[in-house]
Amino acid sequence: TAARRHVGAAVGVSALTVAVGFLALAASRLALLQQFGLLVAFEVALCAALAVWLVPALCAATERRPAPARPAVRNRRGRTPSTFDAGAPA
């Protein structure tokens, strides 16, 4: 859809810049920082992909639809009851 293209592009570019930033940690001399950078960059890319494809699909699948209209209930006089009829004699 058009919304997915526009939002997906923004999410993709944002995730790309964050992932590249964390990938810069892979150039570190410390093995812990290298692993952290690679792991976080992968997770950012995964979360961006899920945000663009999975979340809209789940929203569409669980969308609430309005209940079908039921016919109005009528009282003995053939009128629909209201709060003003509560004290009136039947």
C-alpha cells in the first residue's frame, strides 16, 4: 500500500543509519564491543523489517469490525423503550 511505502522508507532509512552506527563498533579492538555492534545492528534491521511487514499484517488481521445492526426492541405499545418510559404506567 501507499502508506507502507512511505512509512517503510522512513523506517528503513532510519534503521539503516542506526545499524551502520552500531556496525562501526565492529572495528573495535575489544571483542565484546565487536560482538555487541554486530548483534545490535542485526537486531535493528530485524525490528525494522518486522515493523514494516509484520505489524501492519497483524493489525489488518485483528481489525475490529462493527457488529451487525439488530432490530429495535419494541414494548407492548409498539414503541422503542426509552429512559423516559421507566416511570410511566404500562
